[in-house]
Amino acid sequence: MTRPASRLPDTQRDADPEGSAGGPGDGSEPDARFTFANERTFLAWNRTALALVVAGLAVAQLLPPFPGVPFGRQLLAVPLIALGAILAVAGYLDWQRNQRALRHGQPLPRSPLPRILATSITAMAIIAAVLILLSAALK
Amino acid sequence: MTPPGTGDATPAGDMEEIDPGLARERTSLAWTRTAISFAALGGALLKTTPTVGGPVLGMSALVWGLGRMTHRSGRPEAARRLRQLMITVTVTLVSAVALAMVLLGGGSPPR
């Protein structure tokens, strides 16, 4: 639901008068509610990234080793933490793209992040299941 | 009576259009949740690796402070961008440290 910038109060529309053409800050100041919603989405992605880092650390530090699979814990922990780092950066880029679209009154671009997250978590679940079965077989 | 945010609301009929206070409050709470997430991670790390846990715990204060930061510069978009960038860099740094801990064997031995 995008709102034309012309419907905004003058105080909001003129909040960034020096925004130059071509820069990320150009266009007109969008409705404050959309700006806040975009910011909350960015923060939610960052919390997801942090949760993945915590999960990775927990796997590496708290899980007992998989019998017969010496690097099993690292195999699970490293992708989780790396995905956390990727989500943090991608979340920022997503926020920037959305903010630019809002400032120009354009439709919001489709985010690749949900697909990346879902695919990665599915892959991690499969790797975890294989590791458990493998270590049970090798015990 | 038309509920707020529904129907053919005139600008005066929409509570959040007059003052986006609720949106601002929700965003403020989101910043607080993010700071708590940092604090939880810092607290957990403090038990195993205090040298890493301490700075991460300190970062939670930084995140909370960033959430409270007001736009005094007169260029809200630039200030917003800098703030988001700082959070991104912080989370990426924490991830890099965690990755180093896992790869260099900084984890505690299994009991």
C-alpha cells in the first residue's frame, strides 16, 4: 500500500530538501509509517541473523561430538553463522532498496531474503538428519 | 464510528496520519528487542569466552543507544542510513568473531 507523496503533509514532504538527483536520499520523504515499517523489517532480519549466529555457536559449543564424524559440529555451525552474516548484509541492502522505492513512490521490490532463509534452513535440516543417521550407523 | 486506519479516512480521521506515534512506538520496541538479542548473545558468550562476551554485551548498549538516537542532524535520511549501517556492521562483526571461534576451536570441550 503505497501512498502518493503529494498526500503527505508539507512538513514531511520537505524534510529532505537537499536530496540530490541520483543519490540514495533523493525523492520525497515517504509517509512516516512506511519508513518505520521498513526499519522494523530491517531490525527483524538482524535479529534473525543474530539467532542464526547463536544457533551456530550453540551447535559448536554445547552439542556432543557426532561419533565417527569428527567435523560434524563444524559442518552444522559454520553455515549457520555464515548465513547470519549474509542475512545482516542482505537485510541492509533490502532496507536501502525499499527506502529508495518508498521515496520515489514506486512499488516495493521483491525481496530474495525469505527464499534464501527457507532454502538454507531446509538444507541445514537435511544435513543434520544425514549427520545423525551417519553417526548412528558408524557408532 | 470508523476504526482508525480503515475506510475512506480523511487525513483528520486517521490517528496515525496526525501523529505516527504508534508506529514510532512499535519501532522503538523493535530496537529494544534487538538490543536484548545482543545482550542475550553477549551473556551466553560471557560464560564460555569472556573476552568476546564482554564486547558483545557492550554492543547491546550501543544498539539501544542507536535506537534512542534522535535525528538532530537535519538530514534524517542520512542519519537513518548511518544507523542501519552501524547495526549491519556490528552483526557482521559478531558473525565473523563467532566463525573464528568455531574454526579455531575456541569452543568448550564437550562434557
